[in-house]
Amino acid sequence: MEMDPMKILALDAATSACSAALMKDGKVIARRLEVMNRGQAEALMPLVMEVMSGNDFAGLDLLAVTTGPGAFTGLRIGLAAARGLAVASGLPCLGITTLEAVAEAVPATEREGKRVMVAIATKRADLYLQLFSHDLRPLGDPEVLPPQDLGAFMMRADRNGPSLLVTGDGAVDAIAALTEAGLEAAATTAPGYPDAACVAAIAARRWHPGDRIGHPLPLYLRPPEASVPQNGGRRRTQ
């Protein structure tokens, strides 16, 4: 299907990288990506300004940003930046999950006739997971599970289905757990983090000029680790 001619600025800061990409008429014309576990707050907007060099924000049609799951701080940084740009420019902003973006990077030749599992590492000893078909249709909802539960996860998803590829920065742990459960799985050649270029590609297929969309919301598979302090945050008297 031919895509509508448009310009998309995509952002990601949700996991173990930080990136920005500018797509025009289905082709990425500028892309910057830095692998990092922290520092996205300082890195993201300079990357945006680099990819927008020589381009006017007024010439954009759409903003796209990853919505999670991912690191709480990085996720909020990306969403806040995208929303700020959307308000300032009056542009629509589309949310794409990190799991979709990671799956998008797996080459079509690798996933032909196979299923793709995305496994993203968390700050705890578990994984954000989602299973996709060879053409990247979701085969279930995103979940957060400890690696030792992957055998049961695949039982629910049909352990005797097509061969399994695993991608994401949690792929090593996921493959080890699947092997322990007696299941075969192979790693992909794709990077284990979202890439704004992949976010833009998904957005180009999903959105058409004139579509009405709301503000993107963060996807949390469990509550943030931060909690409201006792006593309303005030220091208790002795």
C-alpha cells in the first residue's frame, strides 16, 4: 500500500538508547542514535535539533514517540519532549510501544515463517515481553514476567507453533530461560533497543493526514517504583 507523502519526526528515550529520526515520504532522511542507560534528559533535544537541521518544524505532519514499557525516567523524558513539541507546533502526536519498535527492526528475511518475541530488560529480575507473528501482528498483549515463567508463557501462546526468534536487550536471559524449559529459540541480528527510525516507519503505516488522535499516554505494565511518601512528604516530628 502506498503511503501518504508526509514528514514525521520520531523520538525515543524509553529504554537503553536515545534517538531521533526524520522521515519524509517513507524514507528516513536524518537519524541520530546513542546507546545509553542514563542521560537521556540531556541528550534527546540535541539529537532532535540535529535531525531537524535545515528543516522547519512547521513543515512536519506528525510527531511520534515511544510510550513504553521502559525505564520510568527515560519514558517520561521522551513523552514530555514530544508533547511539548506537539503543543508548540500544533502537530498531532502518535504513540508507539517500545515492544513494537524493537520488533520492527528485525529484518523481514529473518522473521519469515517465524514468530518474534521481544524481551526488554527491566530494572528488576524480570522482562517486558510480547509475541509477534512473522508480519509483526501482535499475538497477545504485552506482559511483564520473570524469565522462569517463559515456559508457561509459551504454553499459553502454543509452544508448538512456528519457530521462535528473540530480540531485545533481554534476549540473552529470555533464550536461556526458554532453553531451560526445553524450547528452541534463536537470537536475531536486530539491535536490542528501540530506534526512532523504526518508530517513524510504524507511524507512517498507521497514521494518515486528517486522522484524529489523542495525546500519547505511557504504557506501564506495573506501577512505577516511586511512591507517595508517608505523612504527605512532610518530615515527621519526633
